[in-house]
Amino acid sequence: MSECEFALNSILDDLQPDPWPVKSGNRPPKCVGTALNIAVSLLESAGGASRGSRVVSLVGGPVTYGPGMIVSETL
């Protein structure tokens, strides 16, 4: 448990703000559809299809890039 906590804290400590600012009049690019596709693929490869498993997606704003795109990046 302590190794898992250490790994998680290390990842969180290494997070940095996005170095590419968004131009005025544009939305930030969000490829949530791709991220969810990868998460489901990882679950399926780990045997998640044969037992209960979940992917929790806590996002704000519309998807602007990739699968599931519902709006363009421009406002």
C-alpha cells in the first residue's frame, strides 16, 4: 500500500501546467474519447471483460479532438 501511495504521489508531484497556452477565441484541445478508448482497451486486456470493472471519467467541457469530438476548437 505504501509503494502504491508513493508512486501516486510521485506522479502527482510531477504534474505541470500545459506549456502551450490556448489562443484567444479557441477551446483547449481535449481528446477524452481517445483516453477512454485506451482505458477500455487496458481493462479488456487485463480481463476486465469477464468481471465487473469501471472507468471513471471526470472531465469538464466538450471533447474537441479525436473520437467523440462534438465541437470544434474554435469558439
